Amino acid sequence: MRRIVASTMVILIVFGLFLSGCGSEAKTEVKQAPQTTLGQELLDLDTAHEKGVISDDEYEKLKKEIIKKYKD
């Protein structure tokens, strides 16, 4: 009887180890939803530009990057 129990335990452990490895090879890319909206980011950028925190060139560059980020 002990032999049957021991054999069953070994089989269950091996089977469990086999199943735990299933799916570990697959890589899934998860994109996190942006925390802000396009409009909010553009408003924040505009505010920074109006206050002189960023230059005209920086403003245009960042504006294009923000819009591109939301297109993807």
C-alpha cells in the first residue's frame, strides 16, 4: 500500500513539474494604457511652453512625439 501511495505521489509531482513548465516559453507583449489623454499631454506641453520652461524648438519636437505616441 505504501508503495502505491509513494508511486502515485512521485507521478503527481513529476506531472506537476511538467505542467508548470508549460507556456513559459511564450512571450506576450502587454502595452500599458496611457495614464493621460492626448489632449491632456498637449495642454501640459502648451503650459510648459507658455511659461518658458521649454523653447519653441523643444515644443514642436515634443508635440510631434506626443501625437506619434498616440497614433501607435
